[in-house]
Amino acid sequence: MKSLIEKLEKQHTLSKEEFASLVASNEANDFLFQRAVAVRQEHYGNNVYIRGLIELSNYCKNNCYYCGIRAGNTEVSRYRLLKDDILSCCEQGYQLGFRTFVLQGGEDIYYTDDIMTDIISAIRRQYPDCAITLSLGEHSYDTYKAYFDAGADRYLLRHETANFHHYSQLHPQSLSAENRQQCLYDLKRIGYQVGTGFMVGSPYQTPEYLAEDLLFIKQLQPQMVGIGPFIPHHQTPFAAFPQGSVDLTLRLLAILRLMLPTVLLPATTALGTLDPQGREKGILAGANVIMPNLSPVAVRKKYQIYDHKICTGDEAAECRFCLQKRIESIGCRIVVDRGDAKQYKEK
Ligand code: SAM
Ligand code: FES
């Protein structure tokens, strides 16, 4: 395993078979994490970037089998944040040192292009020194372009799984891997900094599928990659499937760091949900981003995409300082910075 890890660090890629065997093994973990941290430090030092996550709506027209806020879940109490709610989250976030706001939500048809571009341009006007990241699912090229022209810089859209058959096992027929991947290429063409990713341990996933995910990511060359363990939600068709593994998630974070040395890699809330030290362990496996919640406390419990999600009762300021302590406890520091990817030039 050690020689495969060295090869990955040198060549930044492996064959599908090599990736599958690296993923399936848990040998040489210490060596893998040590190399990943060395590469992170070479490019970013001990800096950890924070992104303020604003969960703007839990309405969604889709029915992904894994997701707690899927349209078919009639038990969810639905909410959406309006422009003024979102602007006050940004105001609070700015004071707490956030210089990136991430607007994430279900595919909520309330937000027409006019409504969404009005929100984006208001944030852009009031916070010219901040990055605006969107994570609003699949849209047309023209909609993505309108968001970009209004001032959005980055877009997160996990590809979920690169294998078309596996994609069809996780989603209803109305959704396709082809369209998801086309969206990612559209976003890149428009000029966004793009983030993609997948769940670790999603139902029916195999080491070969994970190898395909890694090769897809290598080809896409995104600036950000978000991965986190699958966690079942009790009101979804996947309620009875087992949760993903923390160890495998950490291994994949390290592999991604060696594959794309300057990538922005979050230690996700899902990782922190399955292990109280999960986010710290993520940073110690090569991650360099955390995304604390800036959503109003009144709506947090309603954005329950999986069971037992952490930090749903805390004020934004509590999360911010809790995370600062956690990050400092492992010898890193949170920086007040947009935190663009290294090779990226601002527009
Ligand atoms: N609607 C947008 C989209 O489709 O990209 C953004 C919101 S969606 C809830 C964000 C991500 O949450 C998905 O890309 C998926 O990978 C992750 N997710 C959904 N359900 C999950 C679960 N049960 N466990 C872990 N992650 C989950
Ligand atoms: Fe939210 Fe620790 S990050 S309470």
C-alpha cells in the first residue's frame, strides 16, 4: 500500500484498479494521513478556511432516495428564508469573520431567476470582499449564468456517484447522472469555482464505484470536493441501510488531497455527526475547510437531511467559537479570508 500512496503523491493519479485497492484497504493509514497533511501544509500551511452555511430552504421538488427533505417526505415542516432573513444571516456571519457565504437548499421553485438574482446581487453589493457560493441543485445553463452575472463566484454540486447504474439506484428516473455531470461542465464553462463530491458508504457503493468517483473528479478538476459519510434518515426509502464509515471517509479525504494538492476540502458536518472528533480527524487527514451553520436557530432542526445532525440547537456564534477551539486544539488556525483555491485568479 505504501508504494501506491507514494505513486499517488508523485503522479497525482492511479489506475482504476489501483484506486479500488487503495480504497478497499486500511493498511498504512498513518503514512497516508501524514503524506496528506504534508501536502496540505505545503500549499496552505496550518490555515483552515471557514464558510458560513445558510440553509435557505427545505422545500425540494426532487425525491432522492437518501435525502430527508425529499419532496415525498410529508412529515417535514417546510420553511424558506426570504431576502431579509438571508441578509441578516450574512450580517451576523460577517461580524463573526466569515468571508464566504454558502447558500444551500433544496430545489425550491419559489426562487425564480429574478428572486434569486435579486438576493445574490444584494449580498454582492453589501459584501464586496466576500465570496458567494451557491448549492441549489440542478439548473439550466442560463439560470447558472444569471446567478453568476449577479455576483455568485462558486457552486457546489456533488456528482453523488460517477457510475450511471449506481446513480439510478440512488435516484428516481426523473434524475440522471448525465444531467448532473452536464451541470458541472456548464458551471465550469461559465467561470464558477466548482465543487463536486459524493457520499461515502451510500447504499450499493463498491470500491470500484469509488475508484470511478476519483477518476471523474480527476477529470473534472474541481476547486472543491465535498465528501461525507452517508447517514440514514428514518423517513426515507434508505432508512434501513447502514451508515457510511468514518475511517473510509478519512482515507478518501487523504487520497483526494494527494490527487488534487490544492483542492479545498471540507471536514463535513456529517463526519462530525458520526464521530464527536470527526471534523478534527478530517483536518488531520488533509482537509482544510469547515462549514459552520449560519442559518437562524429557529429553522435549523427543519433542515434535517439525515438523522442526528449536530449543531442544530446552537447559535452561529457558539458554533464559530466551538470550532475555533477545536481547530486550535490540533495545531491549526481559522483565518478571516475568502479562502480561494490556490491557483484560482479572482474575476
Ligand atoms: N439540493 C442541492 C443539491 O442537490 O446539490 C443541495 C442540497 S443537498 C441536501 C446537499 C447534499 O447533501 C447532497 O449532495 C448529498 O450528497 C448530501 N446528503 C443528502 N442526504 C444525505 C444523507 N442521508 N447522508 C449524507 N449526506 C446526504
Ligand atoms: Fe456547532 Fe460545535 S460546531 S456547536
